[in-house]
Amino acid sequence: MRERDDELEAPEDRRTRAQRERAALGALSVVYREADAAWAPFSCPASGECCQLTKTGRQPWLWRAEWVRLLERLKRDGRPLPPARADGACPFLDDTGLRCSVYADRPLGCRTFFCDRIRGPERQPAEVMDLLQRKLERLSVALDEEDTGPRPLLDWHRTTLPSLSNLPSPSGRGTG
Ligand code: SF4
């Protein structure tokens, strides 16, 4: 398992991986900015309903780089990976259960309104989404050539060792 392998990794390999991770996260920021610009004409009632993942049966699918970015956010904040919620909603919801606690770093799916209550122009920019997905795939494979593709958010959450996100990284660029 990747997390276990980290402990056995040579310092040189760890440095190389940290560089790859920095590059991938930089490219991810560009993808997110492009998504925000393309979906700027759209909005939603901000009810937090789409974050009720188990209840709605829908959830965002994240490429590895997106999950790494969320873990980096937690490290910067000095907070651990939040536990699973009893109601099955997204663990990144704040205590009120209404607001996203990682909003600036939320994944592409959350930026592009995977909820049916989206408001705005009649047609969403599907071609932009295709392009962004291809970019996400490229940068995630650059991060890890064995990347097997996007996974549901709750799946990433379930399989991430809590100890990894319990360790604040002063550089903000620790391992994922
Ligand atoms: S990451 Fe934020 S916006 Fe996305 S489902 Fe979770 S709480 Fe909602």
C-alpha cells in the first residue's frame, strides 16, 4: 500500500515524488481556476444538500491529485482527516452540516455543481468539462503513473490512513 511504502522510500525518491506532487498541485490549481471561470455564470441555492452524499446517492469522483490537495489543505490548517459522519454526508462539511470546510480546495465535481438544483444558462459547458477531465487525468498520471482513475470521495476517505493527515506539514507540501 502506498502509505506503508512511504516509510521505506529512499530520501532521493521522496524528494522526486515531492517535486512531482508540487508540479501536479500547481497544474491542478490552473484546472480549478479554469473550472471556476467556466461555471461563473452558474449558481445554486447553497443548501448543502448536494453534500449529503449517502442520502442523495451521488458524490464527486476525485483524481488522486484532488485528494492530495484536500489532505494538503488539512495539513496547512493543522487539523486531522475528519471522521466519517453518522449521517453519511461528506466528512468535509463543518459542524453545522451546511458549509464546506475546504471550500477553496473543493474538488472539480463540487465546483461544477453535480447537484440538479444548479441555476444559470440552459446548457452547462460540457466540452470544457471534457477538457478539464483530460487535464486532470494527465496531471494525476504524472503524479502517479499507476493511477487507476478517479474514485468516489467517500472511497478516498475510507482508504486514507488517518495518521497521514494528522501530521501538519510546515512546508505545506508533505506526502499524501
Ligand atoms: S468537498 Fe465540500 S462541497 Fe464537496 S461534497 Fe464535500 S462538503 Fe460538499
